[in-house]
Amino acid sequence: MDPATDSPRPAEAIVLPARGWRIDPRRAGIAALICWIGFAAVVFAVQTGRSSGIDAAGLLFWRGGTDLHARGPGWLLEGVRDLTALGGVLLRHLFALGAIAALLFLRLRREALVLAGTIIGGWVLDSLAKHVVGRARPTIVPHLTEAAGTSFPSGHAFNSAVVYIAIALAFAAMSPRQSVRITLIASAIALTLLIGLSRVWLGVHWPSDVAAGWLGGAGWAFAASALLHKPAKAAAEKAAASLEAATPGTVTRA
């Protein structure tokens, strides 16, 4: 039934979800500031050598025996490799493209533009940080997966935090229930933390690489939700107006 008319709704009708929430810009800004202060603290610790003890202990914690093999059964190693793949370039970009396509299908153009801008901006920031710091990857334990490039910050941790938290924030806009929104965002945070830990377990990143990557990526995801909202809304409204002018009567939403 259509609640507006009390008449049966055609089976073919597409019902667009109501947009009823966005994270408060001030709260997002506070979360971003806390993350970036943490990021700066990790950078300072790395540059001054204060992180070396924790870094070495963190890598060796997952290893055993004289050959420093990975602790646990073989299936655990495969599971960790599968988990780390979720933060790799291919899978995270596939999930991101799928999320953007779904948001566009749902006529949530504003959220789609914010998500796309967040991901692009995150990639630029991560690349700049890697270039500036230029830290080598750890060699004190055998690597259990292929890894290239510089080590700080962890690209998997940084970009997975950007992509998955931004996706959660975008789709949380469709739910009027706070419990659902909290579950989406908390699940994204938990997933990205596990992806970061997998990089240390596999021996391809120092713990400080992962900490900085996650803090930097999460900080950008929250900051972008506030900074990109207004320009994305303006662009979405312009596109919706153009579509309505070209095809009057079309369901559009900015």
C-alpha cells in the first residue's frame, strides 16, 4: 500500500529510501581532529625512533620457532590473507564502485559524490604521506604475502579506513534508527582495524605503520563527510535540475 493514498502500489514501483540523517559536521570534525592528533603522534614517534621497541615486539608477537614462522594452523594464515585482501586495491575499489553505483541507483547523488570524493582524496593523502616519510618495510620477520613500495603509513590500513567508513556513513543516511547507523559504522571500523592487524601478522608492516594508516584514513573519512557535503549537494542539485529539465516528470533526487 502507498501510505500517501492508501491505494495498492504496483509491483513494479521503485520506492526510494528516505534520507533522514547525516553525521553532525561538528562531531565529524572532532573525530577527525582526534584521529589526526594520533596520526601526528605516531609520526613523531617513528621519526624520533621512539616506536622501535613496540614495533619489533608487535611483529615478533605473531611468530614462533627459530625460523619465526606464523603461529597457529595453516587455515589461520589463509584466513588472514583473505582478510588483508579486503584492504587491497582490487577488492576495496570493487566494493567502492559497487557502493557508488548503488547510491546512484537509489538517487542518493549527494552521498555518491561525497563517497567518490572521499576515496579520491584519501588516495592522494596516503600517497603524499608515503612519499614524505619513505620508511622501508620490516625485515626482522619473513613476509607471508607480497608487498611493494614504502611502509609508512600502511596503505591497506589507510585506504580501507577511508573506503569502508565512508561507505558506512553514506548508507547510514538511509536509516532513521540510531542502532542501525551505529552498527554500520562500528562494523566498518572493526573491519578496518582487523585489516590493519593482518598486515602486521603477515610481517609486511610495522605496528606503527598500521596505527598511523588507520588514524589517518579514519580521520580523513570523518573530515570529508563534513567538508565535501556542501559542494556535493550543490553538484547533485545541479545534476538533478538538468535531468528534470531534459525529461520532465522523471523522479530525481539530489
